[in-house]
Amino acid sequence: MNNPKNAFTLIEALLSVAITAIGFAGVYGLVATSNMVTSDSIDKEKLKYQNTEILESLNADQANIMEYHGKDLSNCASLTTSTGMDEQLERLKNWCNKIQGEVGDKRSQDKRIIRVERRLVGVAPNQNAVFIVSLELNAKSDKKSVFMKRVFYAP
């Protein structure tokens, strides 16, 4: 009764299915990680874009640049400006709403601060006044952070 058959046994078939399943699990994990990294990268680019937009707007409004110092864009409802500064307040709220809509997270305590500092640079008598503007925008509980600093000559 020697009947050699060239066929798979049940154990071999189950073993090949198990190996294939382990391979698919690895691919699934790779795809999930890739999606997370891509999403983080997109959010960071959105923050960089917002930083650049804010810096360009501050450059255009240097006469009132100190009005933006210390503003926290993480809470749109708490933004205020000096009396008669409706244009600046509207600009601040617009930035705040854009950031909240693009990379906002209601549960987190994101830090989104604008700092403006006026300094004298150079050696007397050739000193110049400059504004040093620094922006720190964080999203999703500090998982994504962008920090930019720019120097503008004071008018």
C-alpha cells in the first residue's frame, strides 16, 4: 500500500495560512504607521503655513506690531486688543479660527503664542531699533510644534 501522493497535508496548509496572516499583519502595521506619519507631516506643514502667514501680516502692520505681543491663539474667545484696534482683533481671531479648524484639538492645551520684542542693535551712534517676533504654534498636545523667529527693522 505504498501510494505516494504529491499533495499538501492539512498541517502544511494551516502553517502556510498562518505565515501569510503574520505577513499581512506586518503590512497592516506598516500602512498604519505610514498614515500616522503622513498625517503628522501634513499638520506640521499647515502650522508652518500659518506661521508664515502671521509673520507676513505682522511685517505689513509694523506700526501696530507691539499690539500683537503676548497674544495666545489657542483660545479665540479670550483675544482682546486695545480700544480702536478692531482690525488687529479681526486678524487675530481669523488666525485663531484657521488654526483651530486646520489642526485644532479641543481636548488639548496647545500653546500658540505670539511674542514681539523691541531692541536696539548695533553700536552707538549707529544703533537701529528692531522688532524680534517669535511664534510658537503647537498642535495635538505638543506632538507637532513649529517655532519661527523673524527680525524686522523698526520704522
